[in-house]
Amino acid sequence: MRRCLSRVRRAPVLTRGAVHARVRVALVVGLLASVGVTGRTLHAQGASPSVDAPLLARADSITVGDYCAATRHVLAAVEVRNALIDELPSAEQQRDQICDPRASAITLRQLLGDQPATLAGTARLPSRDATTIAASVISAMEEFYRVTRTDRLRPVIRAALGDSLNRGFIRAAETEKSLMRRDVRDASLERLGRYERKLGPSSARLNGLEVLLNYAAQRWVPGFSATPSRGPSPWEVVASYVSTYGTITDGKAQAVSATEFGLRRYLFGKTFAAPGWRGVLFPSHWSVGTLVVSDRNGALVWPWSGTSRTGAYASWGAIKVGYVSGRHGAVLVTRQLQVIPLLF
């Protein structure tokens, strides 16, 4: 018994400053830990690079000149010309566009912009770079494919060209078509990935007012609407009441309530929305705006009660920092979260 009492007497007594220091450390550690624990990775699932490898290798081995030679063989056959009937003039025009000498040396993969720009293109020398006429060549290839790869024309072309030339034409035509389908697929997956990042589990939670404001903005405000090519706009309106800000006043950690008015921008690049701790450096969004707080501290204090003050805030992912001059506890810190769904 005496031994136990002696241990109790010798137990260290924490001063008030030490307690406050430990509280501050606990708040910071808890804030960072919660960010790491709740990190998410939400990328659209595209095809594995190995799936496209044979197609890309084939596209690297076929030049626009090879495609041009194949179209010349097709239209040189009398049987094919007779079968084309009214489509013959347009097919000849498409052949001439495909056989543009400026594009003859580049591969189908380069034509669709799947490789770095050439030295001439980098130097902005349009007359020496085939990328300046790529759109017209691709359009001609697509139209030539539509005309010649019908069920009616296929057997005619096969019989007129023979097996070897016909295989060469099919290889060039189908490779270009597959590349176009691949681009359409990847563009669709990218759009879906943007919707997932902005509206999915890793996105910021909105309150009822923000839901209505953003619903209206994406329909009637320029810059906030979705488009068929890019998907959703990266911008979002912020109008929220936040009761989870924290500050230090007189050596004490205290809660602060604030209203935020600003803009949030989602980061759609592949580097962002990283998992775990990397999400702190590469989050899915950032925001900036105006902050309104009261002179009184507290978790559920109305920002306009007493003497209200205006400042600014900025966020990088889930971590937000605000500054309001002229009050005790001018620097405010919080983590993006919603305590009550659709409220705050």
C-alpha cells in the first residue's frame, strides 16, 4: 500500500501550458491522420496498355503513303469503279486528300497525334509539318472507309485486287478505324472519370443551398456547364456554413464557426486524386473565397452575431486555412467535412 502511494506522489503533474501543448499536437495529428485515412483513388478504368500494344505497333508500321497506295489500287480496278457508281467522284476526291505528299511519310499513329510533335511542328513551320493537314487526311480516310467497306463493295474489291493487295488494303483501313475507335473510347472514359471525380465519393459534400446554386449554374452560367467533349465543368460554387474551424487564442485551442463564399475547382489530371498520403500533395480539388466570422469563438456560433469580420480562405484538397484580421485567433484551420448531410 505504501509503495503504491509513493508512486502516486511521484507521478508528474502537467502544467496548464503543457496540457494546451498536448491538445494542439493531438489536433494536428488527428487532422492529418483523418486526411490520410479517408484518401480515395477514383480514376476511370481504361484499357490496359498491353491491350492496345498490338494495335499501336501496327499503326507504327503503316504510313499514310501505304494507305494512299492501297486506295490507288482499289480505285484502279474497273470492277470497283463500276460498283461505286455515284460514289466514285467523292471516292476519288478522298483518295487525293489521303495521297497528300506532305503526309506520305508519317505513320498512322503520328497522324492521330499519339506521338510527340515533329521538330518542324515544334518550330511552328506549318508548311513542313504534316499535322497541319492531319484533320483533312483523317476525314478522307473515314469517308473512304465508309464507302468501300460496305457489304456490297467488300467482295467486289477482294475479287478485283486479289488476296495480297486486298489484305494490305484491309490492314491499313482497319488499323486507322481501330485507332479512331480507341480515341473515342479513351475520350469517353476520360469524361466518365471527370464526372466520377466531381460527383463521386472523393468530391466535396454540398449543402442544400450549394446543390441548388450549382444545379442552376451548370445550366445557365457560362463556364459552369458541361459539354459533350470535356464532360463536367471543373468549377463549383461554394456557399457554406462551417462549424469545424479551429484556432489558437491565448494558448488555447478553440472552435470557430464561419461562412464561406467562393469557388472550388476540381483537378482532372491523372496525377491528382492520389490515394492515401499522396492525396495531401495531389488532391482532387482546391478552393478559394471569402470568410465571414464572429468575434466570438465556438462550434455553433452564428458568424454575424456580435462583431462580424471578413477574411479569406484557401483550401488544397481537404485541408483549409483561413485568415481574418482584427480578431483573437486570426488564423483558422479545418479539414473539409460535412457533419450533417446537406446542412453543414
